[in-house]
Amino acid sequence: MTRFGTWQPKIRGKLFYNWPQGACEEALCFNDADQLGSKPYDVVIVGAGVVGCGLAYQLSQYELRVLLVDRLHDVGEGTSKANSAIIHTGYDAKPGSLESKLLHEASADWPGLAARLKIPLDPIGGIMMAVTDEQERQLEAAEKNAHANRATDVRILSAAEIREREPNASPNVRGGLLVPGESLVDPFMASIAYAEIALANGVDILLGADIAGVELGQPPGAPLHHLVTADGHRLPARRIVNVAGLGSRRLADGYGGGAFDINPRRGQFLLFDKSARPLVQHILLPVPTAHTKGVLVAPTIFGNLLAGPTAEDLPLDDPAATHTTVEGIRRVVEGGSRLVDGLARQPVIATYAGARCACSQGSYV
Ligand SMILES: Cc1cc2nc3c(=O)[nH]c(=O)nc-3n(C[C@H](O)[C@H](O)[C@H](O)COP(=O)(O)OP(=O)(O)OC[C@H]3O[C@@H](n4cnc5c(N)ncnc54)[C@H](O)[C@@H]3O)c2cc1C
């Protein structure tokens, strides 16, 4: 337990890249499963997004042999690098749901966790803004919902109170909900810091290894399974954790892992120049609809401003799942401009898109 969360000067884990010979330093090149040692892993985590890296960090406090695997060239290169980068309080979740419980607990943990990970977290707070009469009528229910989710500091603001806090709020603003607990985080460093500490604490990491199949131990119930990479390496594991994000369904199909569907729901963003940062002081959120939380406008932890995301359902293997489109960007500008006056005149430095896991069985399967 003493090692947990502390930086170790001596790296105890091994880092390998499953890249062609010559593509990386020889010592880091993975070409044989024997390089990982003769003992099977107690746990192999498939997917080095923020969830897999966070799990590796947690498990690294125990005396376990753990391997973290990803098909991409670095950790946090999937959905974890293309999102709104907000630590939510869960004020708008369904009270009593697992999502409400997890968001409440996680948002309380984050300040301490960010300090341990040595990553920036900015508790800037959010304002959900009603810009139509219909949305204004929803504020009271939204406040009650927030309190039921234990976000007890959430309260209704008048239009004048919003303008005082947000001088560039849309002239259509009717009122809103102050959500003091919403924070900004560095989405890239969250995965990297988790993984670096896990590695230092003894977790092995294998990158560039696409897990194509799972051979369950035989006879059924036998304690040793194998993960098989697309290029034929077999990785022995007592336990396998499938946190492969959009790839998790295909992996689960390989071991009869349950009937659920996962499809990408694309979210496109605009990133504005740092000169646009003074335009807003909080995370500005629209009143959500049944389908989407809508387009928000928020500072980033790096001092830029971002607007997005869209919510576009795409087929699982659509190679465009992380592309931006003219139509998507138009919708982001339109949505953001409903909240912030003058947004469309700000200089844009980049566009990007991330793909959420949309699951018709609900958020958690
Ligand atoms: C538009 C948008 C906005 C969002 N905004 C927020 C927000 O503000 N706050 C928030 O908390 N969350 C937000 N999210 C959600 C958040 O980004 C995700 O919940 C989180 O990143 C999921 O992490 P993950 O580790 O499960 O998935 P991922 O980051 O996708 O990681 C899965 C990993 O598995 C790997 N993989 C897949 N298949 C295989 C295979 N066969 N073999 C080996 N590796 C494999 C992938 O390469 C990937 O690296 C947003 C998401 C989107 C898309």
C-alpha cells in the first residue's frame, strides 16, 4: 500500500511496443511473448484509455502481475483524448442511478486524485443556461434533480445574475442553474499520469498490440486464459478486463461476453485561440434534451476556449467516427452561439471529434 500514488524513481514495470523491427529502440521492441516473463499475468487489461490506465494505477498498489495492452501507439489515444474534458458532478444524472453514484463519488475524489497524479484541475464551475421560455420552465425541476443527486450547492440564477457573471451571455438568456462543482481537467495527462505511475509501480505495458481474440481456459472454468494478438502472440492471463471502449463489443463477441451493442456517437468540437478565452468565465452548458447534453462552451485547462460536441450516431466500423465535417462544425457554431454572444467571430485554431460508446442497453452494461 505504501507505494500507491507516489512517484517511484525506479521503474519496475516493462514497456514494449509491438512494432516492426527497427521502428523502435531494440530494448522496447516486442517480438516474442517470452519477453513478458514466464509467469502468467494475474490481470491483463485490454484498452489503455483513461479507464484502463486508471484501473492499472489502482491495481498497481497490490502484489499482482498486471499487463496493460492497447492497439494504438500510446496510452489515452482513443476516446480519452477527444472529449469535453470536464469533471462532472452528476447534477443532471438520474437520481439513484449508478451514473449518479459514480459521478458524485468521483467528483469528490478528483481534487485529491489530480494532486496525486500531478495534473491540473480547475474547479471553475458551470452554468446551465436557459435561452427559451420552455427551457426556463425546466430550471426548477433541474435544480430539484441536482439536489437529489447530492449536488446540493446547485441553485437557480436569474438572467441578471448570469449577465453579472457572464457579460457575453446570449441576450436571449432567461435564467440558469449555477453548478459550482463542475471542473476542467487535462484529458491527455490523466491517462498518461495513471499509466506512468502504474508502470513505475510494476505494471507492464504493451502498446501497438491489437487483441484479436480470447482463448478461454479449457475445460471451462480453468484458471488460465490467453489473449491472442492480431499478429499471433498469445498472452497468458488469469483474469482479463475488457475496457476496450468502442473495441469492447468485438472483443466480448470473441468470448461470448454478453449481449450488448456499442456504436460510436460522434461529437465534433471547435477549439478557439487563447485570445477567445476571456469571452466566458464558466463552463456554459445548454439545457439538455432527451438525446444529448447539447453544445457547451467552456474554457480548456490550457487557456483556450472550446465549443461542442455534436451527437451523431454512426455504424460501429465507420472510419469517419472521428472526422469533423462542415455540417458538424456549423451545428457547433450554431449551438455555441445560442449561449455566447460573439462566439462565431472568434478565431478557431483546430477542430476535432471524439466517439462516445452509445449503447442501447444504457450507459452501463
Ligand atoms: C464528444 C465527447 C465528449 C465527452 N465529454 C466528456 C466529459 O466532459 N467528461 C467526461 O468525464 N467524459 C466525457 N466523455 C466520455 C469520456 O471521454 C469517455 O468515457 C472515456 O474517455 C472512455 O474511456 P475508455 O478508457 O473507456 O475508452 P477509450 O479511451 O476509447 O479507450 C479504449 C482503448 O481500447 C483500445 N482498444 C480497442 N480495441 C482494442 C483491441 N482489440 N486491442 C487492444 N486495444 C484495443 C483503444 O485503442 C483505446 O485506446 C466524452 C466523450 C466524447 C466522445
